[in-house]
Amino acid sequence: MSQFENLALTTVPNLDNAEVDHELVDVSSKQSVVGLTGETSSVAQRHNSWVNQKSEELRHTLISHKHDRQLVILQDFPDPDALSSAWAYQLIAQQYDIKCDIVYAGTLSHQENIALVKLTSLPAQRWTLQTLKSKDLSSYQGFVLIDNQGTTSGLVPIVQQAGVPLLVVVDHHNIQGDLKSEFLDIRPSVRATATIFTQYLQSGLLSLDGSINQHVKCATALMHGLRSDTNRLMQAQEEDFMAAAYLSRFYDTQLLNAVLQATRSKRVMDVIERSLKNRTVQNNFSIAGVGYLRYDDRDAIPQAADFLVTEENVHTAVVYGIVHDEDDELEVVVGSLRTSKLTLDPDEFIKEAFGQDSSGRFFGGGRTSAGGFEIPMGFLSGSNENSAYAKMKWEVFDTQIKQKLLRLVNPKDNPIHQE
């Protein structure tokens, strides 16, 4: 098996490193331009061929599962990229008489995510762990992971224990383990899973029709997902731009503007204010703990990080808090990182700061310019009716999180170790 064929089984090859015939340097500039143009064309052809190959593989997988019922599982707190891509998969699967239920265990609290689901009637539903345990999973012939690889969903272990097989994985994050799936398309070279699904649409798995309302809304959702994960296209790669160009023929600009103009709630503004008040700035890092938050307000944490990173002389912001889930009586330390520093890898930074649990699962990770982490509090979880105890517990966790972060931010001058 060639190196290219081996890569095609897991992730898209890095075509930017394609070999160039260096003998062209010695010939005339005109010949060089022609040669390089031909090389570029060859690279593009190889890439298109690879995309078409993956689309055809997905088509065969769907054909082999005609009339099935599938569970499409998103990360616990899905973003626009995950939501829109799952919807695109559902519409594609419908062409093969496959019924899909799109589910997530957490909640939608970011105002844009709520607006996206409401304004487009995006068919995603929340299943808590208790809800899932009450479901008859034998009615599902398989499950699908979109924009995740199972490490960020509390639903996956329960579904696996029920014996439901993994059929499809489509994601743009780095490979996070040995996944056994009938179809696998993981491409860290693109910035959004919405880009991958747009390429599936372009290849003919589903022909978008501007006269069909559902298609227009899905295209709008995909555009929002792509825009969101590429930081308003500022971090987009060529494939992402091409996908956006294709979607521009179908999406509803007024609908997208309505999603983007969703207002922040007072509770979100309160969390941002708290982060500003509590922040510690060292070596251009702004670190802030915001205390206890309701489950429905957890998306205020990344919004606070977005705000803090805009401060002068700050290139990286980390905001965290203790999120309480009233349904399951659980508490989790949730944090978000935002950075404008090109040499800082959020994925490496968070994994080095917080490590992994006893099963080898990292407490967090990231992508270009952004990252996040979740640390379960285990038996320390619970309602804090005693305000003095609640304050003491927060101070312990706040100090520990700061210590782990400042160890990397300023290892030679960590104020927490100073007496």
C-alpha cells in the first residue's frame, strides 16, 4: 500500500507538500510558470479525486444501510459546525430511506446556537443521560459521530454498552484514538466539518435546490458553521473558501444575519463582567475564574474568553467556572481558551496543563486559536446550600486551576508558590 493510499484511510493528505520538479528552476521563467501551473493543477486533481473517493465510499455505506434507523450523536454542547453538519448528514441519509435522530446530552446556551436551531427549525434534540437510559436503543441499527470522535459526548459509552455499532465518523479535529467505523473521514487539514459536508453535497450526494425551503435553511446553517469555526473565514483554508462560495448560491443572507444578531442575555453579560473583575494578567495571558454558573449559562464562559482576549497587551485568555447540572446533580469545571498568538497551540497547551483521566482521556483540547476543557468534580459535586462551604470549595478549585495554568504561563515566577 502506498503512503497516499494509507493516509486516505484516515485523514486527508497534506497536498501542500506535494513534490515539485526542481529542474524547472534552470529553464526559462515562462516554462517555470507553465510547469508550476501544471503541478498545481495536478495537486488539485489529486485532491478532487480524493474527495470524490470519500463521497463514493459514504454513498456505498449509506446504500448498505438502506431503511435503517441511526442515532447521530454530537458533542455534549454542540456548536454551529456540529449542528449544521449533522443536519446535512440527515438530509443526505434521507435519500437512502435512512431515518436519523440528531441528539446531544448537554444544552444550547449560546444565543447564536439557540437562534440557529429556532430560526431554521434544525431537528436536533437534547437527550440527558437519564433520557438515554430510558430509550429502547435496539430500534437503532447504528450510530454516527459528526464533528467529534466520541470523546466529548457522555452518550457514546451508553450507546456502545447497548451494542449499537459505530457506522460513520466525519470530523475535522485531530485523530483522537483508534476508531473502528464502517466509514471514516477525518480531515484536520480543513477548518470545519461543514466544509466536508459541503463537498459531499457538491459531489452529488444531495443536490441542493434553492426552491426547497429546507435546503436553503440547511445551506444557511452550514455557512454559519463554516464561518464560526474559521473565525469569520479569517482562518479559512482554500477548501473552506470554495465551500463557502458554493453555499453562497443557496443560503439566506437575511436568515444568517438574524442568527448573528442574536442579543446576549443579562446573565451572559454578568459573567463577562465577573471575568473582567477577576482576571489575572501575566506574560500576556489573561486568566479569570467566574465562580458558579447554571448549566444553561455555560456558553457564557467562551464568550467571556472572547472578550478578554481583545484587551491590549493580551494574546491569550482563559476563563473557567464550576457549572452545575441540576438534572443529574453533577458539577464540572468548564473552561475556554482563546488566543491570537500564532505560535501557541491551544490543543497542546490545554492537554499539557490538565492532562488526562485514569482511562487516558484528555480533559480538554483545541484547534487553531481556541480550546476548551471539562474536569468532572466527582464525589465533590453537589448543591451548596451553605454559602461558606461553597465559597471555600470554589477557592480550592480556583487556586488549583490557576496553578496549573500559571505553571505553563510563567514557570519560573509562579506567584502561587511564593510565600
